[in-house]
Amino acid sequence: MDISELSDWIIANEPAVRLSAFLGMFAAMALWELVAERRHLRAPKGRRWLANLSLVAVNTLAMRLLLPAAAVGMAAIATERGWGLLNNVSIPYPVAIVVSVIVLDLGIYLQHVMFHAVPALWRLHMVHHADVDFDVTTGSRFHTIEIAISMGVKMAAVVALGPPVVAVVIFELVLNATAMFNHANVRLPLAADRVLRWIVVTPDMHRVHHSVKSRECNSNFGFNLPWWDRLLGTYRDQPAAGHEHMQIGLSHVPETRQPLHWLLALPFTGSTGEYPINRQDFDRGDD
Ligand SMILES: [Zn+2]
Ligand SMILES: [Zn+2]
């Protein structure tokens, strides 16, 4: 099977490939968390998982109804009509796939920075950060409107870039899997973490981003490739208080009971705290 046959097969079986990748990765991370827990959870796991996974179900349903074709459909249209950079240059197919995955990842990094900087977007993104624990379910916990805006941004990126359809499928599969990996509450040997975090964002690297401290929260924005934080100056090695003692969540959101309706309402009820860029007290520092 060559690469174009393989990509035809992936595109033809996309829903099944997506669902099995999600379930397989989820089960693997959930098991790993049981045998090598990194931190004790603060909130009861059953209640948290029910809320977080209900939000995933709401999001999946909403996206199927609102934007069923999504980024993959947009890539197919762009290919057909010759839109976007890569549909207008002749480069080998495998190179186009690799370039597309890397450029889309940079797009997601920039979008994540934007969600932290702009107060109205931060309100939506707070739902991800308000989780008082950090585990595999946190990785998929995003407000429905954030998911929809992200999809819009990704579709715009696809129109500009003109990636092969399979590159978009691969990108979404990989991002989904790495998000579950880098939010997992798992203990990796420190030496392995040091090597691995040159290739992929590790749980210890992304956990820093979930700190209640504003300057730690405003670092390590990468979800997949770790290079953007290092290249663009947002990388932070470790949390000041250490991984076991750092506090996770948002300093202005003390609730540990966060049912589904609370998650959906948070952007419209809570304050932004001092996290977005125009709320930072630059004179004082933020400890
Ligand atoms: Zn964030
Ligand atoms: Zn996160």
C-alpha cells in the first residue's frame, strides 16, 4: 500500500478511524493514570469525569449539526477548486502532508495565545483552565463556542494553505491524541521527559500552563509540537512550586463542583480574573 492508497483508505474510513483513535488513546491514558499517578486529584473523579465527558458529547453533537463538513470538508473543496498555497505549487505529496501538519500546528499555537490575550476569548477558554485537576479528560474539556471558533480558524487556515485532505485528518487525529497524552496525570521518568519534550509536548510541560499563577499560565501554549514555545519565547521549563505542590486551576474560580451547566455558563457568569493581557499588573509581578 503506498501513501496515496493509505490516505484514500483513511479518508474513506474517517469516522471509524477517528472514534477508534479517541477510544484507544483515552483507555491507554486512563489506565496509565491508574498505575502511575503524578498528583492526587482534588475533586472526586467520577463527578469531574461525568461533567468533562458530557461537555465532549455536547461538543461532538453540536459540531455534527452546525459544521458537519468541518476542516476536512474544507480541504476537499480547496483541493477541488485549487485554493491555497499548496494547491498552487508542485511539491511531492508526502512533503505537502508534513508541511501541512506543521503549519496547522503553528496555527493552533497562535490561536491558543490569542485565546489567552483577548479577554472575551479568554472567558471561553477559562472553561479549560477552571478544571481544578489535570488529567486525560481535561484535554478535551473546551467550551462549545471555543470549539466552534477554533474550527472556523482552522477552516480559514485550510483555505489559505490548501493542504492535502489526509493531512487535515492526520493533524486532527494527532492533535486529539497528543492532547490526551499531554494532559494525562501520569508520572514519566524525568530523563524520558527531558528527551521527549524536544519532540512532543509532555504532561510535565503542559501542566505548567494549568498553574493558577498568571505568568505560568501564560506560557507553554503548544498542544502538540513543543518547538513554537521555544522559538517564540513562551517556554517555561517547570512550575515554581514543583509539580506535586503547584496549584492547578484559576485563582478567581474556587469552585471544585463544576457540573455541565456550570461549565457552559462560566464564560457569561464569571469574571476574567487577572489573566488576560490587559488585566496584568505589570508593575507588581504576579505572585
Ligand atoms: Zn490555555
Ligand atoms: Zn490544557
